[in-house]
Amino acid sequence: MTETAPSVPARFAARVKHLIARVQKLKPVRVWTHYGSRRGPILAAGLAYQALFSVFAGLWAAFSLAGLIIGANLGLREALIRVISTSVPGLIDRGDGGAIDPADLFSAAVLGWTGALAVAVSLFTSVAWLGSARDAVRDIAELAAPPTNFLLLKLKDLGLAVGFGLALVVSAVLSAGSTAALTFLLGLIDVHDGSPAALVATRILGLTLAYGLDLVLLAALYRILAGVPIPARPLWQGAALGALALGVLKVLGSLLLGGASNNPLIASFAVIVGLLIWFNLACQVILACAAWVVVSASDAGVPLDPIGERDRRQAELRLRLEIEEQVRAEYEAQLPRAVRWLVRRRRR
């Protein structure tokens, strides 16, 4: 008898099944699957909620200290405001709407009791956010809590918080210097500051500096803060992808705030809602790119926890030996006594 050819529905179902299998093997799909299986969206939502509170206290403390360092240097003040407003759209009011008036920030005094309290609250919230970010990244990487002492971890988080703040100040200084250099170069070719070309060039320069800052901060977040021994290639690949995604969010940040303000139900606190949405998306990007790093390291065959991987392999080896010994004992028990004696003597 000749075999009948499969029907059209069966062939269509087989092709769909094959297509689904191919799609599931794609790296972005595997990254998103891993991200969802490790509760990434829920972790990112919690980080965004913490970030919304820590950023306001951090700004008060940062500008209180910046007032002592920068003083009356209007160029550095403008550069610092520009860097922050580029990093978090809608946070600083620059005439187009925002949560905080920069004049109020520069009027903050760190020498008073309110300034000291703001610094203490800022450090507490920043360290708490960094601790939560470390736990979230390690959870995405399927790693347990670091074995380091709790006090040492908090000191590490405090040092990183200070380092991130210094990185923001350095970025502001670089922004001021590069903007001055750009203005000088544009003046050589008779392009004025208010021209469209100058505005576009300034915007591109600001986004480029923000991209470099995000790249370094994400790499430090994944490698130093989380304490995950990530190889260089997956680390910088994930950090570059995350910095690019954050740059797109910064460009579209005004659209997010505009969409929130167009809703009449939340128009009175649209800026806060817009910031919460933006922080949520930013934290989603940070953890999703952490999942990208984890999947990339797995594809390269590099364990992110060498000690845990070694212990797991040793445990698997012990279990396999125990199973082999149990199977051998059951097999020998079924043999005749004389044959069993010969088998045991030969094994010895």
C-alpha cells in the first residue's frame, strides 16, 4: 500500500510549528522569555517607584553641594541643568514644563538643618535604590545574594552613589567645555547660536555625552554594583544596547509627558505621572539589557557564577555515582550467590 500524503491542514500546522520553533530560537525572543521568567517587569516597577522618590532628594542634596562648588558660574550651572534635563526629561523646568524649578534648587543651602536632612535622606534613598538594583540584576542572572558582609555592601553602595554623582558633575563640566568649543567652531563658519543648525548640533552633542555617561553607568551597574563576573564582550554589548535604548527614551520623553498632560483626569499631576512612566520604562530597559547580558554569556558558554557552577557539577557527579552504585547493587542482588561473589571479587 502506498502512503497517503499529509493533508493541507496538517502541512500548514507543521509549517507553523516549525516557524514558531525558529522564532523561539532567536536571541531577542530568548532574552525576553528569560526576562519574563525572572519577574523582570515586576522588579522594574519596584525600582521605578523607588527611583521617583530618590531622585528628588538626590537633586536637593546635589544642588546644595553644587552651590558651594560652582558658586556663581552661570555656565556650569546651565551645563548641570542641561545634563540632568537630558538624562531625565521633564524633571527640570526649563520653560516647557517640569517638576522642579532650577531657581529653587540653586537656592538650597546645605549648611542649614534642611540641607543636612536632605543630604541624609538622599544618601539613604540612593543606597536603598542601588541595593534594590543589585538584587534585581542578580535575580535576572539567577544568582543568590552576594556573600559579602551587609555593612560592606552598604559602604560599597554609598561609594557608588557618590561616584555616580561625581560622574554627573564631570559630565556637566564636559558638556560646558564641549558646548563652548562647538560654539567657537560654529562661529568660524558663520553659524549663529540660535540657528537651526546650531540647535541640532547642540542637541546631538548633549545626547552623545548622555550616551557615554549611560554606557559607563550601566557597565558599572552590571559589573561592579551587582558583582557579577561578566566577560567584557557581553558586558559592553548589553551596556551599549541599554544606553542606546535609554537615549531613545530621552528623545521621546517629551512625548510621554505630553501624552500624560493631555489626559484631563491626571492633568493636575501630569508631570509626576509622566516621570513615573519614564522611570518605569528606563528600569525595564536596564533589567531587560541585563537579561541580554545573561543570555549572551550563556550562549558563549561562560558561567556567571564560577563557584556555584563548580559546586553544581560536583553535586551532579556525586548524584550520578550514587545512582550507578545503587543500580549496580540492585543488579548484583539478582545474581546467584556464587556469581555475585565472583563479581564483587573482580571489582575489588
